[in-house]
Amino acid sequence: MPVVKILLLAAFVAFAGAGLAQAQEVDAGDVIRVKTSLVNSPVLVIGRDGKYVPNLRREDFQVFENGVKQEIAYFAPVDNPFTVALLIDTSRSTVFNLQDIQHAALAFVEKMRPRDRAVVVSFSDDFNVLTEATSDPEILRSAIASIRPGGGSRVYDAVDSLIEELNRIEGRTALILFSDGVDNDSQKATFESTLRKAERSDTLIYPVQFSTYDRMKARAPTRSSLPAEGTGFSEQDYRRAGAYLRRLADATSTGIYPAADISDLDRAIASIVDELHNEYSIGYYPRNAGVSGEQRRVEVRVNRPQLVVRARTGYVVDRLGAVTRTANTQRALTPVTIESDASLPVSRTDPVTKPGE
């Protein structure tokens, strides 16, 4: 089946820039002083009651890199709109969960603010752009309702393509991935390559993980008839899928949302929307360019007492001099490899953690 090339409506270079975006500072005499990458961080501020704190201004924040105060060059308040891609897995492994997935996607549409936009894309062994970026809820509902089951699963290719497109959209962007994480048909991207691309992107990725392994296992009459690794239905494939979704969330400083039933889905969507609608975005240009492999600590502070800040804690400069985003600088230096299937987590029952819990 031919691949449908993903074309999103908006194709602008983000002012905030992806991790690879380059900028130049010019003094009064038009002499270039420094050429460096914008370091951008999503920021959540939480009060003593465990609730997010909105209505803060640029002057309420301070940013430090390796202990040195930086000048904030970019600030987006919580009321700035988002463009969110709803990426929906319709492969045969999720066929029994498809109605639940559609329910969750519709729940997100109902919670969108007037200026927020969404893109609906489904994938199995090909990609289908069901609607381009729009704020029209009727168009989005119709697109979600039109989703039909597919065949194989190209999770890596789908994530890779959407990150590239979202990097071109102006403003804040996010991707909600409704999937079990199992891939058996990607032709372009890999487990490792999509994680590296996610680390370099300013797009937030929220995996909503559907557990389809138990149903698959129950359909096998004997242990000897269990599918082989690489088919997309084996225990090893599911272990790898769980690890992938966790690493994808970790790479973009979000979290994974296991969904065993509708109530889990409702909580997941409510939590994701709450976070998106209370998130600031802060960016700065480092005072000096980095060298390949260099770790840099980042600290975001608020000039108000008794508030907790959740933000990027550091980054690593890659060999091209670009910023690799990570919530944990040590992890960014660790190659993305899988040593053994036994070492991979399979998480289907972890609670969705909300602020204050």
C-alpha cells in the first residue's frame, strides 16, 4: 500500500526554534558576536496545593546555565495556543481498542481552547492525514469518526514524520500518541533514531499506552504457538514497545499514560490537557557556544516563594553543536541500546501521576 506523505497545513519555522535551529546575535555595528542554538524549556509551576500556577510573567522567572544567569530571549505564557497532533495507531494489534482510542481523541477535542489547533493522523502500514491543523471541532470529530482498522504497524516511521512536520509549525506543539508501541513494519526510522529526533525537538510527546498483549497471548492455544520475536506480537516485542514509549516520554520530559480501560483514558486526557494549558515556554541563547559532548546544567527559578518548578534540568551539545534536550543529562550520554529483553520494563498498570499526588 503506498505511503501517504504527511502534509500539515502550517509549515512555518518556529520562533522558539527546534533544538537544531540556529540564530545570530548582531551588535550595533552589524558585527556577528556569536552563533548558537536556542535552548528552549517547557516549564510547569506548582503551588503548595498541588495545582498548576498560571498568570506568571517573564519577569517572574530566572534561568541559570551552569550557575550563570542567562537572558530570557523567548517567553510564551500559558494562554498561548498549542498545535497538537493526535497520532492514532490503527494496526491489527489495536483493533479491539479502536473505539476506546476514538473516545479518547474525541475527549481531547472537547477540552481544546478556541485558539488551539489539532491535526488527526492515523497509521498502520501506511499514514493517513485525516485533517490538517484546525480549530474546528466538527472537522476534528468527523476525522476521528472516519478512522478504520489497518494492518501492520509503523510506529517509528509515523513518529519520525510527525516530529519533522511539527518542528516546522510556529508556536508550541505537542504530539499525543495513542498506541501499544509495537512496531513491525517501519521502513525509514528506528527505535533509536526517533528517540534522538525527539530529544532535538521542542515538541512534547505524550504516549497513551494501550495494553494489547494479554488479548494476543490469550488467543494463542499453546505456548509453542506464541508468535516469534519481530512479528509484532511476541512478548519480546511488547517489552520493547513498553520501553520505547517510556523512553519517548522521557526524551521530551513528559510521562507515559497506561490505559487499561475508559476510566484510565479519561484521566490521561484530563491530565495531558491540564498540563498543556498550564505550561510556560522559556528560551535563551547560551552566553558561549558548546563543544561536542559537553553537559550543561539548567535551572529555572521563580521569584515567588513556596512554588515548585518543573523544567528542563540540563542538556548535552551534540557533535553538530546542537542542543539535545533531556530531563536527565546523564541519560543523554548513554547510547540508546537494548542489552536484553529481560532488562526492558513492561508497564501496563502504573498510575497516571498528577501534581500533588
